[in-house]
Amino acid sequence: MKHVLALCLALPLAAFAATPEFALEIKDHRFSPEEVHVPAGTKVKLRVHNQDSTPEEFESHQLNREKVIAPGSTASIFIGPLKPGKYTFVGEFHEDTARGVVIAE
């Protein structure tokens, strides 16, 4: 019984630790990289670091996510699991330059 309890407690930690991370930067009101390739069918974490001196809002209607990221800070955005395909996102405060796509494959 003690082993079953230990296993049950360890599973959530193992699932959290196994979440793949992908880094994005916002600099000069642009996302870098503009394309992020992620595994289909897997929950992933986007770590978005805003290097600009102004806030930016990560927004994607296709991913159903919005998050304002303060200047000089980093935000974590969980997405998925996704079906294979392309999912666009923008920086809502600078949509003319801050654009990108998540490609699930």
C-alpha cells in the first residue's frame, strides 16, 4: 500500500516535469522564432520572454490563449495537446510586426 501511495504522489510530478518547453522572445515588437514546431498530441509550455520596454499581449484565437507580458518579464503559456496543423498567434499591441505560428507535427 505504501508503494501505491508513493507512485500516486509521483505521477503528477513526473507529468509536470515531462512537459516540453519552447522558448520565444519578443524583441523590437517581433516574435523570435516566428515558427515554433511542437509535437502533435502533447501538452507543451511556451516560455515567452519580452525583451522590449513596453508590454505585449500574446494572443491566439486558434489556441484560445491571451496573456499580457510585462516589459522585461517572462510568461509561461500552456497549449495543447494539438492536432497536426498550423496555429497562428500575434502580439496584439503590435499586430503589424509581432506575428508567429505554432506548427504541430
